[in-house]
Amino acid sequence: MDLSRVDFRLGSDGRPYLMEINTLLGLKPGFSDLCIMADIEGIENNHLINEILILAANRYAQ
């Protein structure tokens, strides 16, 4: 579960246009998109951060 945020905008022609790929997404509770989405799914911020750290540690160990 590596994380990034990909921003698209719809043009007046209805086509999606890639605006940016952000590999350093925010993790501020109540503000950052990932934290808001996790909250909606019932995932507490501490659990979200722990999952990110565990996955990174497991990948590093390989």
C-alpha cells in the first residue's frame, strides 16, 4: 500500500486531464484527503499511520 495522490480535472470537453501526481500526500487529520476518506470508512488516524509504517517496515525487511 504505497501512497500517492493523483489529481485530475475535467475539461470543458468532458475529458479528464492529469494535473499532478503527488507522492508526498498530506496526513493532517480532518484536512488531508486520505485522512478524510479513512475517517469516513471508520479508520482512526493512528491506525492509518500504523498501517503505513508497518507496510513500509515489511517492504524494507524484504
